[in-house]
Amino acid sequence: MTPKKLLQLSREKKSRIILAIDLDSQEKIEKILTNLIEIIPSVKIGLPTIISLGIDRLKEILRKYDKTYYLLADTKLADVAHVMRKIIRKLKEADFNGFISHTFVGRKGALEELIKEANKLELDTFLVVAMSHPGGDEFILPHLEEFVKIANDLDIAGVIAPATKPKIVKLTREILREDKLILSPGIGPQGGKPGDAIYNGADFEIIGRLITSSKKPLETSIEIAKIQMEKLASKRI
């Protein structure tokens, strides 16, 4: 399922940034979303924000911005199918365009039913195939290739692979079908550098505190987008 809205907004704004928001203040969220409309194509809303604000209050915020941002719910779902289906129905009510799920729950009784429901709701699914923190190497990373092959077999928008591990992003890109996207978190405090994941095959970089904690978030975002475009251009040479 191709995330047309995400790709269109990215082209219009000349940016590959997905802004990660884990704030619990409605005022702060609305301020940063208003200030960054011209450069940020997508916003990833984390569970801390979803839980703090509640789905109804969050819905009020997101509906102000659903035309100007691609809205991604960072739920990292990992449950049986009927539970996950209930969750994504609520996400659809809140005007989200897509959501994130873990891959390790497997196809039968989980991902297959989840994705069928998601596509019926016109929600894009992104599957975690690797994580940015050190513990991700213990159990998830050894199954990277299996997870990417599962992603290839399913009707999803793309996968999550860590910007902190450029070699993993590159390997994921080599295995993943061309019509599926790679979103890469871990830029900034976790150690990933802007543009490096893009250079190694990611389509978008998920960036949070580097922007949200900046004294000049708009200028920081513009500079990061510029670096991304330069990395893309250097790949094509």
C-alpha cells in the first residue's frame, strides 16, 4: 500500500524528515506543528503523547493539521489480531494516516489480519525490522532478513530500520522491495547523523529531540532537509 500522501508532501516540501513528537503539552505540540508546516512533511506521534492527551483530545489537535502533515502513530503494536484491529480503528478515528507495528508477532493470527483491516481503513502499515537501541541487537537483529522478507510478502507501506546502524539500513534496502519505504529513527541524541540513513537507502529519517529541543526548530529543520537533499544528490553521481 503506497503512502501517496507522504510522498507528495515530501516532494512539495523538499524534505525527508519525519518529526517525532513525544510531548505531553497540547500548547507545545500545536506551536511546533504550526511553526514547521513549510518544511516538515510528516509527524510521528509517540505513545507518551497518545496516552497523555487521550485519543479524543489528540483528535482535536490532529484535525487542524491533517491536510498539511502525514500523521504516523508510533504504536509499535505487538499483540493478537483482534486487539490490534481495535487499536487501529481508534487511530483511524483520530485522523492518523499510518501506524507502526512489530514484525515478530508473525503472520497468522496477527499481521495478516491486522494489515487486511488496515488496508480496509486506508491506513498505512510500517513494520519494525530492527531497532536503534543496543538491546535491539539481542533478539530482533538476528532475524532482520526474515522480517524484511515478511515485509516483502505483505501489502504494507514500508519498514522501520535504525539510522544508528547505517549498514543495517543498507542491507535492508538491498533485500526490501523497491516499492516499500524505509523510515529510519535515531538521528541526534541516539547517535545517527542527518543524511546518513538517506545515503544508505532510507527514504525518510525520523528526527525528534534534535528539532524539538532546538532553540530554532525551523532553522534546524531547514538545515537538516538541505543535508538530506545533498546526500541524495551525491548518491546519484
